[in-house]
Amino acid sequence: MRDKIVIANWKMNGSREANRAWIESYRATGVRPDCRVVVCAPSVYLAELAPACRELGIELGAEDVNENASGAFTGEVSASMLADVGASWCIVGHSERRHIYGETDNRVAMKALALAKAGLRPIVCLGETLEEREKGMTEAVVLRQLNAVLAVLPPAKWGAVAYEPVWAIGTGRTATPETAQTVHASIRRRLGCYASEGADRLPILYGGSVKPSNARELFRQPDIDGGLIGGAALKAEDFVAVVEAARKGD
């Protein structure tokens, strides 16, 4: 059975005070997750969040990484630095990195490889724009992005895949469970073509306006193993409601 995973992506949000409040609100819910829970926070807060996350059984992740081990890359953070402050997961290839900052498929692949070499679990994001979907290019785009990482890193070295249609991120629009499942099934088939070991066990998460009202229906699909949660992760009570929707028995 694959792990169920729910990952919070706080993006460029938070403060020391707000982060403490989030942790206390999460603790107050008394949730006992039946899945893995990961919080990906801005790198400047990771070290301070690490002790509280360990206490609550939350795994800690970063939102991005540089593909180089060290060097003259002002403002960048390496995988070993993330590990040093307590992170064990990291997002790569998020649509905002691809479309706002121009990250290529190859750079995303190199970032995933750097994380694996440092012992961290890459969360590899894939997804198409609205224009690409309307042109019938969804599968071609998603599998192209997937293939780039598979070319340098086998599925057994990944932490998770996250399918996040760009047109559904922060827009309130969500792919129907059936639509998302179709893409997830394509990803699963391609993983199996590349490697028999690890492909069936790699969690594929859905991201794109997941919230308490739609999470359970999404997570019931056979190839949707949890979610990468953006806006709903900023309020601990909403995030916990999504976590509770990911119970393995549901």
C-alpha cells in the first residue's frame, strides 16, 4: 500500500508569530493523522519550526533548492543546507517556479537529483496551463516534465509526484476527481515504463485548490495518494480537515 501524504506549501507567507500560532492551532485540534504530514515553509523559518514539527509528528520540507552543492550563488540555498536545519523534503518544479522564474524541465531535474544526493525527498511538481489543456496537450506536457526527472533519477529516489494543473492553482477551480485521476493514471503508467522498482509505491499527489470541501472525494480516487495544499494550508484548522480526509481506510 502506498503512503497517503498531505503536504502544506505555505509559499511566501508567514512570520515567526504567525508560524507559532499555526503550530499551536494544529496542536489544539488534537489530530492523530492516519497519513504522513509534511509542512513546506520558507527556508528562513525551517530551523525554528523543526523542534515543534518533530514534537507533532510533522515532517519538514522546503519550497525550493539550488541544484548546486555550494559556490558563488548569492541568495541561493543548497540541499545540504536544508538537511542541516532539519528539512527532509523539498518541492521542485512548482508551476510558480516554472512560469514566473523560467525554470526549465532540465533545471527541475537537476534540483531533484541534488536533493536525492543529499538524502532529501524531492516532491516533483507537474502540470499544464489552461491554454495547454484547451489544446489537448495535458498528457504531452505532464509526461514531458516527468520524463526529464526520470532521465536522471529513478522513482525509488523520489519522495512524491504532485500533479497540479496550473489553471487550478489559487483560482478556486479544481479538476474533477475523474479528470485528475485520468492524469494520475497516465503518470503511474509512465513511472512503470521507466522502472519496475519503486514505481508502484511512489505517491502521486493532487494540487490545485484542494480544500476541506473537496479533499475526500479527490483522495478516494485510486491513483490520488494525497495532496499538495496551498491556500487551505495557511489556516491550521482547514489543513487538519484536509489531513483527516486522507485516512487510509476511506
